[in-house]
Amino acid sequence: MAKTQLGARVESEIKELAEARARDRGLSLGDYIAVLVHEDTEGLRQRGLAAAERFLAEHQGVFDEAEDADSRAPGARAA
């Protein structure tokens, strides 16, 4: 597939975050951006978010119980 060049203006903090995340994933900045666009246009991101929402809705009680148990643990409210 032929590649084309594009340009975008972003704040320096955004650029640094994108470069760091690209490095974390072993990608160049251009490839990282291409992956993000591909995931977004293929609906992968949205399906992942929907799956996370379903998981949390189904298991929220477990998280609530664990949080309540932590707050009742000795020293949980220590300064």
C-alpha cells in the first residue's frame, strides 16, 4: 500500500506523550498514529470500550465489596 505524508499541529505535551506511547509499543510515531486511526475506523476501540463497560456493569459488586473491605481494614483511615 502506498504511503503519503501528512502533518498536524499539536501541543508539545501531546507530541511527547504520543512519542512515548509509540516507543512503548515499539512503533514509529507515524506508525502509531496509523494504528490509532485504523483501530478507530474499524471500530476496535469502541468495541473494547463497550466490552469494558459490560464487564464493569456485570462485576461492579465485586469491586464495591473489595473497596468496602479495604476501608474497614485496620489502619485504613490512618493519617
